[in-house]
Amino acid sequence: MSADSVLAAPTDRGGPAQPLLRVSHLKKRFALRGGGVLEAKKYLRAVDDVGFEIAKAETLGMVGESGCGKSTTARLIARLIEPDAGELVFDGDAVGRFGGMALKEFRRNLQMVFQDSAASLNPRLALLDAVAYGPRVHGLSASAARHRAAALLDRVGLAPAQFGARYPHELSGGQRQRVSIARALAFEPRLVILDEAVAALDKSVQAQVLNLLQELKVERGLTYLFISHDLQVVRYLADRVLVMYLGRVVEIGTVARLYSAARHPYTRALLSAVPSMDPSRRTERSPLAGDPPNPIDPPSGCRFRDRCAHAAEVCARIEPALFETVPGHLAACHLDDPASGHPEARVPLASIAMPDGVGA
Amino acid sequence: MPDAAGGGYWQGVARALRRDPASLASGVVVLLIFALAAFAPWLAPADPYKASMLRRLLPIGSAGFPLGTDELGRDMVSRLMYGGRLSLVMGVLPVLLAFVIGTSVGLFAGYVGGRWNMAIMRVLDVFYAFPSVLLAVAVSGALGPGMSNSLIALTLVFVPQIVRVAESVTTQVRRLDYIDAARMSGAGTLSIVRVHVLGNVLGPVFVYATGLVSVCMILASGLSFLGLGVKPPEPEWGLMLNTLRSAIYVNPWVAALPGAMIFATSIAFNLLADGVRSAMDIRR
Amino acid sequence: MLGYLLRRLLYALPIALGVTLVSFTLVYIAPGDPLNAIAPADAPADVIESLKVTYGLDRPMPVRYGLWLARALQGDLGASIASGRSVAAEVMGAVGNTLRLASVAAAVGVTLGCVLGALAGYFARGWIDRFASALSVVGVSVPHYWLGLVLTIVFSIRLDWLPAMGAGPSGSGEWAWDEEHLRHLVLPAATLAVIPMGIITRTVRALVADTLSQEFVVALRARGLGSLAIFRHVARNVAPTVLAVGGLQVGYLMGGSILVETVFAWPGTGFLLNTAIFQRDIPLLQGTLLVLCLFFVALNLVVDVAQPWLDPRMARA
């Protein structure tokens, strides 16, 4: 086996129409330290029946508040945590299933960049070694791996002659994230999950790293799953956006439509909370009412109902499913389903003006 | 395979040690004591076993016997030098053994987690419930007097402590993102532990273990003092304190000499360990 | 809070059980027949047999353990092979002596340690800090049995101020807090006190220096609070840890006093243990170990339970 064939660029199957990743019915719950014999076991349903698709060469943004299950979903996809239920289909192959794709092969196609740049790198490995570790594991010789690592470091803007022998603590946060990106690219993956990858960086550094990510995406035909709580950044980078709330998907749609005409009340509230430079757009009231939810004991029916201005009786009874309002745009709210029995439910129109005028 | 940490780190540690006067002085003292003990057969002025009832308990400064003689007339200088060999071995070896065993168990428990972790830590908690001195005496007493039995007893005392530190550090390291990144690269458990976990665990555990050496020395000599460790006529500082006890009424300073050696070695080790700890800390 | 208490108790029980198991089986790990300690080697066969039955050595180990534990829970720890007296009585008598010694030593050591540590932390990097640090290093590094010998040499032999051995004037059985007995207590307590002093000095110094450097102290000073008020604030932050460590020290001293008790022939549990080991007095050995260790476990429990009450940060745990 020649060195290069071990880590040859993975091939496309199924063509551009086939989604690169399809996630269906993903579930994960964590047992809490209950009283044991005395109390009933309590569970935290971190990810509760999540499903979506990512198309090839697109960037899917995933947004939501802290604790909504974004990071857990990412780790479930990466198989760092074992899901309780659910299926992953990568470019037509079921992952981990008999006859489908083996886990090790899947790991080559999917890589992740983490939020905490300091914790992402082994403090005792020199940068070149850190990037070369993965290829070595997959069978590349030491020199070939170092060669590849050097080329990658160079590509992310860190000259290998200068940075190769340095250690993580000698670098700034932004530089460390570049190293993490280089390490992720060492496998020539097809899908890269960026879990709050720029959240901890200063704005100016963020911009540099985001631009790097855009360049790399075009260069190497990558697909991104970009997780963030920062709506501005997601708007800049993503093609489509997925909104999560308390472990469920509440809305998916293209960036244009979501940011101008979001359907779900939660999404609208998030968007209106984004500060604006325009003094004529003021928010008088807080868009979100009520207390942040308790993920252990979510409300019955629609989970958002106790913070929703439009909550009705049906919202407490039935949990809304994802409903396609306009082709390609889904939302989980009774308001959009005329058959739901919600008094304010309307026939969905192409666009509806936002209450606070949050525009493009 | 990529190595863990380059040579630059250790050179930095050595440099920091050289600059600190306390560490330097104690390092020299430790080396001196080790040298005297190691080269005792060549350096000692007299035979440590040669007894003479005529020359019992000569005071310090006697002709031919600069530090006097013990209760059987043996030269104290030679006894102390030879005694250092056993005392030092009994002080260092159990910690070394406990370090190897303890780190392995701790790494396993910390990385694997779950039920194995709980089981191991609960069992260790039972041993932790015994104060160290008591455990050492009890195990040593149960096994019987003798050097190897004491070594076993002492190792047993220190293993739980080292496991606790190793497990704690391993658990913390395990949670960090670079371990996840390593898992995502498809590496096997053994490779991950060897390359990513081990290097980051050994440091803190080593620092902890160096602090244990002086405790072990005192404990080991204490066991001999009680009659549970080294047996006569072997020279060992704790044993010498025991046999010279009745001499405190006749020649108190000679009787106190072996303890002074233990004290000096212990302090020097402690100061050195403190220095090493600080030197390694800066780098972190 | 009650839940925490219950959980802590539940957690301590298997440990206590484990301790009893180890205490019981430890004596049997040595190679050789335990019977050798009890009976002379050339005893006739029927004597050996009857001894076996008396000491229950004819039954399998788990049965012996169960019986021993059952009896122990009722307060019966068997009879000492050497003296024939009830083990429980001997141990309890010795425990009293050791407890007196350990608590006085702990009190002295902890107090001295607090004072030295507080001064060192307050005047950090000054001469008193260096002095206290040196003293604490000495306290931790000195072999305390040797220190006992040296103190005996100085105060008993050379100066003849204090007695060298024993807990009281010879012939006296009971303890009394009178001058004679107290004079016997001074040297062993002083020797033993060095250990907690070393540890507490170091701990308190670090805590005080750390607390004083925290921002809330600057805020207090800015509000014009005097030194005494600041001292009270610092004390409240430091107290929980000191009490925890100090409490544990008492337990450690109780278990680890064997060496000092041997030097001073103090009739405590350590001394008893020593005797039991050399006479291979199995019931005495098991009984002493059991009482000492269970005491340590109980002390740990008390300290753990007292923690959230003293330190509100832990109350939520």
C-alpha cells in the first residue's frame, strides 16, 4: 500500500443531489444523579428526535441558546458519544451498520474543530507532531506525515519553519484554532463540524479565521456544519440555518428566508435580540418572556410555549412537528399549520413582516 | 510516532533549579549523602560490623573514632555510611514501586471510567481509611520483621495515594478536547493513552511522588526503630536509633546521631522536591 | 442537607466494613501457622486441638470473620492471648490515653500552626514568613521519634525538668489532670505536636496570603474597615479548611502515635499495638486495629459532614 493511497482524497458517490449527511431520529438522554432508590431516575433529554440533511458543499449553520443540544448533536454525529437511537447516512451509506460504512472510514470523512483552542491541543506535543499524529495513525510514514503536516500548517498561515517546533502555550487563541483546522484537514475530510470554533476569539481574529474557513471550503470542496450562538457570524458564513431549542429542531431554512421571514416565534425572538446599529430600530420589550427552560422537565406539548407570546391551548396539548411552510423551509409551530386548531393559525404566505422590523 | 514533549522543557527545568539557592544546596546535600552511602565500602574508615566491648560508647571526638562508637563498640562513621545504603533504599524503592504500580492503576481507572473506576476507587478507599503509619506498622507486623516485608508494607501504603492523584489527573485530561480530537483521528485506545494521556499525567504524579520520598524514609526508619524492618546486625539508621536507645543515659549525642542523618536527608529531599515542583510549575 | 448526610453515611458503611475485613484478615497474611504463637511447638496433639477450638481456628475463615464481627458489634473483642484480659477493656483503656495525648498535641500544634501561618501570610515575604516556612519544613521533615529522643535527652537527662517515660508516677493506674500527670504529658505532646504544626502552618499561610490578595479584601479596606474586621473576614474564610485539616490530624495522630508512644512508653493504643505485634497476640491485634481504624473512619465522616455547615460553598454538593 503506497503512502498516498492510504490517505487518498475520498471519492464522491451519488453525485451532487445526494445529501452528504442525513441525520434521522437522533436521540440522546443523560441519566442524572438522582436519589437512587428513593427518587425516580431523572433524565436530561439533551437531543430528542433530531433530524436534518446537509447537502454537499453547503454550510449548514446550527444555532440556539446554551444547553439546547447543539454540541451534543455534533458529538453524536461524530460518534464521540453513542446515541440512544437514530441513524446517520453518509453519502448514501449507513454509518456503523452492517453492509454500510465502518466507523474508522467514517472518521476519515468527518472531522471536528472545537471551541476551546487551548484544550484542543495536547500541551506536550509540538505543533507539527500534533498535526502529523492523525495521518501516522492511518499508516502514513513518519516523514510523509510530517511533510503533509508542514504543508497544512503553511496553508493555514503558520510557517512550518517558524511554528512547527513550537508548543500550544506559545500561541494565541486564533493561531491555535488555525492549528486545529490544519489538524482536521490532515485527513482530507469531506465534512467538517465547527463547534463554536470562533466563539472564544476576538472579533478581528474571528474575521481572519472565518475568511480562512471560506477559502478552504472553496479550495477543497468541503461541507461545513457550523455551530454557533452568534447569529451574525452564522449569517455571514452559512447557506442554510437550523435552529434548535431544548433538544429539538424548531426551524430550518435558507439564510435569506430565515433572517427576513422567520416562522417560529423562538427564531423571531432570537433575531430581534440581535443588537442593531440602526437607532431607529429599538427594542422596547424583551422579546423572550418567562424563565429559561429546565431541560430536565420540559413543558408538555410545545416546549417553547411558556415563553411564547402566541401560546394557545393547543400548544400545551400537542407537540408541533416540523411542518414545511414553503418548499425548503420547515418550522415546528402550530401557527403555521392551519389544521392545528390554533386560533391564530394562518395560511402561510411567502413573507410576513417582522414585528420589530428586523430586516436584511 | 511523534514523541511527547521536546528536550527544551527539561533543560528549562534544570536551569530553574540551578538558579534557586535552596534547591541547589539541598541537591548537593542529597547527592553527597547518596555518594557517601553508595561508596561506603571504599570510603568507610572501619569495618561496620567489627565489635569490641572495650571500646563501647566512646564519645564524639575520640581518637580514631571521630563520631564515637555504638553500644557494641563499632565505629559510628562507618555504621552511618553503611546505614545510609539501607535507609535510602528503603526510602526510595517503595515510592518508586508505588509510582509504577499506582500510575498504571490510576491511568486505567481514570481513562476507562465507569464501573471499573468506581470499583477500584472504592477498594482503595478502604486502604485510605487507615492512617499511613498504622497501616505500615500493621502490615509489616503481620508479615513479620525483615527488610523485604517492610518494603512490601511501605509500597502498599503509598500505592493508594499515588493512584488517587493519577486517577484524578487522568480523569481531567480525559475530558479535554484534544483527546476527542485524537479519538476522531481513528487512533486506538493504547495509542491515545501513550501519546496524549501518559505524558500529561506523569508530570503531576512525579511531583507528588517526590514529596513522598522523605515521608517514606522516615516511616521506613520508624519501622526499623520498632524492630519491624531491618534486623541486626545490619546497619540502618532507624535500627541504630533503636539499639542505641538505652545509651542515651550514657552517651546521648552518639545515640542521637542516626536520627540526625535521617533528619538531614529528609529535609534536603523535601527542599529539593519543593524546588523541582516550582521549576516544573513555571513551564505549565 | 439530610440527603447529603444520609448519602455520606451510606458511603462510609462499606468502607467501615472493608476496614473490619482488613483488620481481621491482616494477621493471617503472614506465612506460618497462627497457632504457633499460641501454643508451644512441642505441645501434645489434644492440647493443640482444644486450643484450636477455643480460638475458633478449626472453622473456615469467613465463619470466623462473621463470628468475630458479630461479637465485636456487641462490644466483645475476645481475650488477649498474652494477658488473658478482655481485649475490649485493654483497648478502651489505651484509647483513652492516646486520645488525651493526641488531642492535646493536635490542639497545641493546630493553634501554633494557625498563629504562625496567619502571621506568615499577613506579612508575606517578610522575615516572619521565612521563619514560619522554615519551621514548617522542619516540622514536616523531622523524624518525630528522633525528636522525642532529643527532647528526652535535653529536658529529661540533661536538665532533669521532666520525666522521660510513662504517663504518670509509677504504680498509678488512673489518669488525672494533675501536675504529676501533666508533667509526663509535656514531652510526648510537644513531640507529637510538631507534625500538625508543620502542616497547618503551611496550609494557613497559603490560605491567608491567598485570601488577602483577593479583591474583596481590597473592597473592604476601601470601605474603611479596620484591621480587626478584616481579620474576622479572613478567619471566616480560612476556618473551614483549618477545622477540616485539624480534625483529620487528630485522627492521624491517634493512628500514627505508635512511634512516639514507644519512645516515651506512653500506655496508649500504639504501645498496645507494638506489644500485640511482638507477642503475636492475634485477638489484641485485631481488636486494636479495628478500634483505631473505625475511629478514623468516624472522624472522617464527622469532618465531611461538618464541612458544608462551616463552608457554605460546599453545602450544595
